[in-house]
Amino acid sequence: MANTSSRTLRLLSLLQTHRYWQGGELAERLGVSVRTLRRDVDRLRELGYPVEAQRGVDGGYQLAAGAALPPLVIDDEEAVALAVGLQTAVLGAVEGIAESSVRVLAKVVQVMPARLRHRVEALRTMTVPAGWDGQDGTSVDPGVLTAAALACRDRERLRITYTSADGTRTERHVEPHRLVRLGRRWYLVAFDLTRHDWRSFRVDRLVGPESTGARFRPRELPAADAADFVRAGLDNLPRPYRVEVLADAPASVARERIGRWCTVEEVDAGHCRIRMTTHSLDWPIMSLGVLGADFHVVHPPELLDRVHEWAARFQRA
């Protein structure tokens, strides 16, 4: 959402939770000028929300007494974005807002039109969170995401076109099981009827899921859950870079800050050895930046070259 849209929703929320707001106080809460506040109020009125204004030194705004608010109007992509964002908050991505996110997610879903509520509920219940693994994000088509979620929930076979890492496109006939959000990527875990085995498909590489209308009986997944299945598949991928770095930081500090992404070995009280296997040299640099300490690259030499590239870029900034 754009900042203006987000602020408009925040304004509506404040008006709903407080009987009357003085203009200056409301503008301060939103972090905008009084003039911008007036424009945001006009935007709410255009959307059908009855906002009354009182002029004068102590002037302010309130929702009209007893007025029925219009239903929540959002399109399909906004519904998906809302469900994904709130679910991420529910899972604790931002400390301290999980409980309130649960409440607002329930309220928002409740007032959605039935068609959108059907799609969002499918996405919410058919997704298995797996935590952050440091992968770069990629663009996912919300329509593909919700179509996959609905097929998982309804146990309905799909026909998909999938592009592998080497660019090969193949047609697949699958029995979708669960969606997994791993880091910033989405995966569809499904039994591949074309390959006669379980597979995980990156959703950003998946095109045009077509419902076949054919239902299926769920098969037993060869893993504890869908997230474990995806992780196991990623662990078997070739990782060309084995990184080793000596850091000027205690091992306890390194483990606390970046230990979830690497192996940390104590050298002495003030130094540690950090090892990591990765397919991208950018991720170790980001991790070492989070560490907040000087370090020496042992290998590979390509990492040192990439550090110099980053340093030059930041220096230009």
C-alpha cells in the first residue's frame, strides 16, 4: 500500500476509536500537517465515510453519530496483501503486536465480502510458516497464490506451468498439499502426478494454475510437515560458496546476533570464527554487517571482492 492509503486507514481507525478529535491533535497523531489531514478527511468522505468537521480554534473531526459505515471495500490483491501482512505480524515478525494482529485479522476477515473472505481464509489456513532463512524476496502473483491456497484447502488437482532454475518450462499435474512461506519466498508443496513423487515448487516460478475440478484423497507427506519438506529440499541444493571469516567479536555476541544463519566457533575471549555455506555472497555480507564488528575474510576470495564492491557503493552514497 502507498503511504497515503496506509495513513487513510490509520485515520479511519482513530476516528472509530475516539468520539471527537481536535484537528491539531489528530494531525500530530498521524504525523502530518493540518492541510494534509484535511485532504485525508476528504478522501474518506469520497470513499463514503461520514466525517463531520467543526471549524474554529478548537475545531476537529468526528464520525457522524449513528451513521452506518460502508462495508470494507478492497480488491483481490489487497485482500491477499492484508492477509499476508497480518499473518506475518501474528507470527511475531514484529515484537509486541501479535495479539493485536490476531484481533484485527479476525475483524477484517469478518467484514469482507464472502468471496474475498473465502480466498483470504484459504490462504491463511493453508500456509505453513517456516521462519526467516535469509533468502532474497521475489515477486509472487497474488492470483496464483490464492488459487494454490484454495486448491490445497479443497483438495483439488491443479495443472501448472513451472519454470525450473535453469529456465526449463514444464507442464505439471499436481495434488497441492500446503503453501510454505520460507524467508521471503513462497513454496507450494504438492504430489507431482507427472513425476510420481512429492515436490516443492517456488510460487514465483509457477504460472497459470488451472483447476481441474478433480478431487483427491490426501497422501502421506514424507516429512514431519510441509516446512520440513521444503527445508530438506533446499539443503540438498548445491551451495557453491563455503564462507569462513574471523571476527573481532566474542563468540557469544556472534551467536546471539547471527548464529541462526551460521556456525560460530570461539577463538579466544574477543574473537570467533564464522562459517557459512551459501549460494549468494551478498547474504554473508549482510550478516556480518548485523554483527557490528571488524572481520577478516579467510575464504573464498570472491567474498573479499564483493565486500570491496559493497564498500565502494556505500562510500558513493
